[in-house]
Amino acid sequence: MNEYLVSAKNLHKKFNDTHAVNDVALNIKAGEIYGLVGSDGAGKTTTMRMLVGALAPTAGSINVCGYDVLKQVENARAQIGYLSQRFSLYEDLTVLENIRFFAEIRGLSSSAWLPRSLEILEFVGLEKFKDRRAGQLSGGMKQKLGLASALVTRPRLLLLDEPTTGVDPVTRQDFWQLVIKLVASPAPDSEGVSVIISTPYMDEASRCHRVGFMKAGKIIAEDTPSNLRSRLNDCILELRGEPLRELKNISTQDQDVEEVAAFGDKLHLRVKSGSAQAVITRLQKQIKAQNANAHNLRVVPPTLEDIFILLTESTENVPQVESTHQALQENLRDG
């Protein structure tokens, strides 16, 4: 028996001259939350659509729950709950009627879908709104209805394509609590649900068991969040003070500073291994000499964004690195 619920090898997808997915491999175990992390255009959604059988790969193989997606697509889909970026609700139907629609097109009888729907609505916190029209729901409630519709068939694999994009931080938190609860508390007769979730948010990536950073169709790094962050242990300095632009200019001129990035009202400095204390000493003198103010300059634990910036620097498309960093900064401000 295959130890992986999902096994994808050598996945490629080309659209004319565009190589949207380039030699991607995924191995996901039961009960695992796996994050596909990257900015727009990285290849996350294309990968998701191939896993669910909505797109045929140009090359490669996909096995989901023991089924070859290229040859047994309907069998594989029966094991999958899929929440796409553009999940469409029928706004004139009630919450319960929407779930009924998705249940019946998957072949569930009323004796099966009704008790399951009520169970799921209680799980996502919509049981009191089952008779409300979907068009009258808030954005967060619509996301929960989308999750409920994906769960009604008791899937073994849940594919969530940027499910929290555009919703407020509180709703994002609530949604993630549902996902974590779903994985942590499997049904007694279940091996456990696996979740593959795509996201541009680094705080969400930190909640995953494992993360795959995607850029230009490739997975450029894959590991647990803690292992990824450990690559830069004792190499990140946090600098607070003013004027921030002047502090950035001073920092970039230090011989051991490799990268300076703005994180809200502070700077993150990536320094060469073993140089942190020497950099702190030099910068404190340099900042004072140029009549700037440093309120705090210290070593801090690295974030996943620090790691992502480091990894993208090694790719050839330098302009895209800068735009990726800016996009991630905008996303992080929401969280």
C-alpha cells in the first residue's frame, strides 16, 4: 500500500510557450496540511487543477488515494473536496440548498446528504443560517459555505486554492481553526484528511506541517516551516528607528549585510553567518555618526518571508524578486 495519499511526479504543464508548472513533485501523507506558497503566477492554481483532474498535465503522473488521476479521474475525484479561487455560490438558493446541490451532483441520496449537511453546517458554524439565501451571507460566511460544500462527500483529500484571499484577518483565523480541527480530529472510521492549501500569506504557511515554496512553476524549497527558518538562524537583525530610509541606506553599505527589507515600521537585515554581533557594533557607531536614531537593533528569529526572499534571490529573474517581495509585504499587512 502506498504510504502517500497524494503522489505526483515530474509534473509539467505548458500553455503554448509558457511553462506554468515545471517538474513539480509532491508526496502528501494522510493527516498532513501541505502549503503551496508563492505569489501570483507561481503555478499554484495550475498545480491544484491538475491534481483534481481539471487540467491534463503536459507530462508527469498523479496518484490520489490509490487512483491514477490520468486514467481513473472520476474515482480520484470522488476522494477529493475542492474549493477553487472562484467558488461559485447560487445566491438565490439557501445555504442548505447550495450544499444539497453539490451533494446530489456527486451522487449522494437525500438520506445521505441531509444528515451529513447538518453535521457539516454545525462544524463550520452555519447551522443557524441554513435557511438564509447565500446572497445575503457575509464574505466570511460564504467561505465557510464553500468549505462545507467541499466536505459534504467526506473527502480524504481537501484542495483549497487561496481560500482566504480578500477576507479580513478575523475570518482568516476562523477559517484556519476549522481546517486544523478537521485534520486533528478525523472520523473514527477514517485514516485522516489531508489538506493541500495554496496561499501567498506567510503567516498561513507557518500553520502547515510542510511547505513548498513555488516560483516560476517550480518548487524551489520544501520542508517544515521550522526547518526552513533554521537556515537563517542568527542571521536576521531587526532595526527600529528613524528616519527609516536613512537607516536602510546605512545598513546596505555594511560589508556583512546581504539584504535589507522593510517590515512595516522596522527593517530586517540579513547578515553573513557569524557576523551578527560585529554588524550590530558597526551599525550603532555608523548610525550615531550620521545623526540617525536606532531605538532597537537586535538578532531576531527568521521569518518564512526572510527565507522566501533568500530563495528567490538565487533565481535569474531579479526584477520578479522585487515584485514578489512587494506583493508579500502587501499580503502581510492584512494579517
